[in-house]
Amino acid sequence: MAQETGFPSPARGYEAATIDLNDLLVHNAPATYFMRMKGDQLVYRGILPGDLLAVDRSRPPVPGCLVVFRQDDEFTCREVVRDGDRYLLADGAGNQDPVTEETEIFGAVTGIVRKL
């Protein structure tokens, strides 16, 4: 039998299972994509440039959620808000664009990963 030397680990007894980000962030694997945030328009929501967004194409957009949509051949992320019967895409600067038939919503953001 081996003897312990030194001091026992302060974490002894508090070990936890490993965290699998796929289990945590992916609800529908074939419909989930990861995209890197470029702009700073969602800093007010705690999303910084360089953050990794988990985007689920199978989740319908609802007021309060963040969505990725295509605008001028680029992907953009904004918050969905409701104004009466209309849905709008809002950013932290007060800009609100209506969701129209031409708006191609790519998917809803289901999680964010940030490396410090």
C-alpha cells in the first residue's frame, strides 16, 4: 500500500464529472453550428467580440432570444423584440429593423463560449 506524502488536496471530496460542451450547448446536433462573434453590438447582452456562439437552426425565434440572420451577404446577431403584431431585430444602439419575408433567420443562439 502506497503512503501519501505532503498535504492532501483541498479539492478532495469535491471532484466533479468532466463537462462536455456538446451536452451543455447542443440540443439538436444536425442543426447546431458554432459561429464567432465579430462586432460589439451585443456587448449590452454580455456578448463580446471573439465569443463563440452556439446557433440552433431548429429553434424558432421568440421575443427576447438572440438570432443570427443574413444581411447583405453577412451574418449578424441581434435580439428579437415584439412591437404589437410585428417582430423586430434590435441591437444595443437602439436600432430596430423589422423582420420581413426577405429576412433570412439562420437560427437561435443557445449558448456562448468565451476563452479568457
